[in-house]
Amino acid sequence: MDNKKPIASPTADLQRQQLLLRMEYEYEKEEFKRQTETMGIARKVKRGLSWYPVQIGRSYYNSLNQFVVEIIRTGDKDIEHAFEFGKPVCFFRQGYDDKISYMNFTATVSYADEERMVVALPGQGALLEIQSEGQVGVQLYFDETSYRTMFDALEDVLRAKGNRLAELRDTLIGTLLPRKRELFPIRFPWLNSTQEEAVNKVLCAKDVSIVHGPPGTGKTTTLVEAIYETLHRENQVLVCAQSNTAVDWISEKLVDRGVPVLRIGNPSRVNDKMLSFTYERRFENHPAYPELWGIRKSIREMNGKIHRGSYNERESARNRISRLRDRATELEILINEDLFSSARVIASTLVSSNHRILTGRRFSTLFIDEAAQALEAACWIAIRKADRVILAGDHCQLPPTIKCIEAARGGLDHTLMEKIVAVKPTSVSLLKTQYRMNESIMRFSSEWFYNNQLESAPEVRQRGILDFDTPMVWIDTSEMEFHEELTGESFGRINKQEANLLLQELEKYIHRIGEGRVLDEQIDFGLISPYKAQVQYLRSKIKSSNFFRPFRSLISVNTVDGFQGQERDVVFISLVRANENGQIGFLNDLRRMNVAITRARMKLVILGEAATLGQHAFYRKLMQYIREEGKIEDREG
């Protein structure tokens, strides 16, 4: 990445962040409005923004005393959706004239899996509206709350004066130098030298430390070790990440080490193990909860009857409700104190670190995983609660998702982690040994993105599936007259001929390995494309193929973003773009390509039109590298 000059004024930098975030907010708001007004239901469903029609399940009061209802997905279950904890939703009906009418309330997702979600409603009146006649749908609503939280955080950081937040601001994005404490280095024989150095750097940091983990270098292992060691010195830490998935991943690893974790928010990796350490589940399982539930039920029942009877009876009921509320508050405080005092790690997304149950709580150390994918404003939400900050991630992989091009160009996608790496290099620990890829697959990424500093662990250097196989192959479709096309407004590009060729090549490779061996050894395959439309097309073809039926559980098809943090034995990448002008759209984002080409353990096959892609220096260099290290296969129509 380019080194930036040190930032002279944190104030000017934060004000610029506010301006850029405002641009993104306005753009996303307008985009939502436009989609709501013009995009048909089928398209919203296809993009994972809506479920239609839905079945309305049971309704009840949850442990947080919210009135919730179950929403069950009735079709299109193979489409990945974007509903997750904390996201706002709205409900709608479609009339006989295909006109969509929206209900005039919003609700919040409190739990979601593939086919069911639980939604917190504003009241019982909303439920009656949902349950009235006709088919109902649910769609994501514009997330005002997240933006409001980020704006508040930036404002707090700007105003901070004479406190720890002001010091951290001036250290992280200003001219104050990060301080260290002198500690005797600790040996970790189970870590490699760069991982060990990173953990020791974290322990010595008084203000900030960064663990820079390129693909396959054991960033999570290092971070878990750093958290574990920190807990020998501190009673409790806050662990955050941008996404629920990343929070779940690190939480699961900590639980495996025997660390008591309290998970704030809804896990996206839904299983009993994950659910058992959520705040809601722990709250419900507390010995005092039955009494609290009974009191809340009594209050609701008495509220329904309070308008009946004489004046004295009504006053008596009000007094009783008041006493019950006081007792309910007492019990809530008691349960919360028990839950928080028994947890060593509080885990949440960055936005959820603003949850009301964390109000007033401070932490000596905050760990932010996948920090290179988080907006700077989102990081400040959690930093407000901490005395020192540890960031982990890789700014050479996926950046934050920015929808407004002007905001991205203005630098909104330039993360806090990147800024610190550029101006405070002494705080950075680069992990250099990777344990994932055959060396040939790794080396190009190391040369282009990491100044040739990565090396392969001996046990993976020559890893492969077949003897005398080529780890990297580029299938050039320039002579095949394949064409990309647009499918639907803003939905994406597709190249069906390239997708069909990819599936032929996959079938051939499975035959080469041997179908029995693939199943016996559970050899897995990742099919990646930067374009959603191509992903959807590949999924539908695999689903309808008799040949692939036995292997479906071993084949994952997703976008580059969907594969972040994952790996497979064999990876096929469909680049899609094929045009005469050399236009490659967001294939220009090389960080995305870095993610794509580093997912494979043993074999990487790229399909793309060299005539289109070779006009860009990166792809030209990649093809040259594969020509020398692997194989370029020219296909003719």
C-alpha cells in the first residue's frame, strides 16, 4: 500500500470522515428509496434483500422484554440473504395490481438463520397488521441506527479533551508516538517467530498495536494467543469485528481455549455451541430469570386492566405496578452483574458495542479483528470504551464496502488500520509464514502485495492432489468469442459460456482425481466470481446437474467477499469480463483479487479472457507469472 504523509491535524481528518460518511449515508438512503420504489419483489428476493411470501409464526416476549414474532421463509431458500441481528426491516403486501404497499412501522431483527428469523416489533398492533389478510413479505430497511451511532462516535472523538479518548485520538491519527512498557519477552514454542513477536508486541503496547496477517499466516491463532495472554494481566477485554461472522469465529476459538465469552448480538454461525454463550441465552438461563419473567407478565396483565374499577382500585394497581417495576429493575441489574462479572471476554460487532447493556462499561483493552474491513467511524464506536487498542487484519485484502463512488474516492475506504500502518510503522507486526498454499500459488501474492516477505511453511510448500500436477492454470478464452452481459439493473455481469466451461473443467478435474477419492478424502472445491449474477448462475447449474449431485456438499460457490477468511483444496475463479474495450470494472480493485487467488491450498484455475484483462498491468503480470510457474491453456471455439 502507498505510504501516506503523517496527518497534521486529527480534527481536520475526523471532520473529513464526517463529510465522507455523510455522503455515503445520503447516497445509501437515496439508493434505498429508489430501490423501494422501482425494484420489483422478484429482484429484491434474488438479491437477498427480501423474503416473499413469508409465514408468520408464534409471537412472544423475549428475555429483553421485547415483543417478537417468528418469520418463516417459504421459498428461494438457496439464495443467501442479508438479514442479520440489529438490521431494521419493514413489511409489505402486494396487491392484485402488483402494487406494493408498505406497513407504516419498522422492526428489528433479533435472530436470523437460513430460513427463519425473529423480529422485534414496536407493539402488538404491528402484529395484527402483519396477520391481517393477504400474503406478506419482509425486506431490509435503511439502517439509520448504524449511521447515527457512527456520527455520534466521530462527534465524541472530535470533542474529546483531557481524557483517554483524546490521547488515543492523537496517538492513532495524530503526532503522539505510541508508548510501550518494558516486559521480558515470553516464549511460545507452539507459535512461529513472527507470531511470537506479534504477541509480545501486543503485551508491551500501552496505546496501540497492529497484527498484520496476510492470507494463511495464522492471524486468528496469533490474536487468540494475544487475548489469552492479556487475560493473565487483565480481568476482562472487549473483542469486536465488523461482521457477525468474524465475531463468531474469534469467539468460538476463545471458547475452545476455555475462555468464558459473553456474546452480545446474534451469532450468524448458528449452532448450539454459539447460542449458548449469547447474552440472551445466558440471561434466560440465570436462576433469577423465572421471577423476572413472572413480574413482567404480571405488569403486562395489570396494564391491560388498569383502566377498570374505581379510582382507589386504579391507584392501588398503579402503586403495585410501580413496586413490581422497581423489583424487575433490581433483578435485571443483578442478572447483568452476574453475567458480566463471570465473562472474561465481551464479544460484539463494532456497531453493537454501543448496545444499551454495555452503557457505562470500560475495558482496559479492545481487540478489533478484521480491522481492515471496518470503516474508521465504526472503529471509534468501540474505541470510546477502551484504554488501549489492538487491531488485526490485512489492508491488502478486502476493503470496507462503500456504495458511494465519490466517498470512496475521497478516502472513506481508507481505514483506521491503514492510517496507523502508514504513520506508525513501529506498532505493526507482520506475520510472514503461511500455512495454507502451495508455494507457487503464494509467491505471486507475496511479490505483488507483501514486498516478497512471505514464506511457505515446509509442510505446505509442495502440497498438491495429483503427482506432476500444475498448481496454477489460466484458461484463456480469448479465441472462444465469449461475451459478458448485464443482467438486470445494477445486479451484475454474467458470462454464461465461461461459467459452462468452468463446470466442464471442474468435472474433468474430478474425473482426473477419481470420484471415489474425492468423496473418501472429502476434497473440497471453491468456485469464485466477483459478480453475483455469475455466482447465482453457477449455483443453479450445479443444483440441476446429476454429475455434481454427490459432490454438492464439497462445492462452495460464492463471491470474493463471501470467501474472505475461507480456504479450499481446489479453487476455480471466473473473471467474467470479456469486451473489446478492455473494461474490467471492479476487477480493478486488486485487493479483491488478492483474496480470490489466495483461497486455494493445492490448485488454482483462473478462467478469463487474456485480450480483455491483459490490458491491466496486474493481470498481465499474473499471466506472465502463471506462464512461467504454471500453465496457460489457450482454448478455441
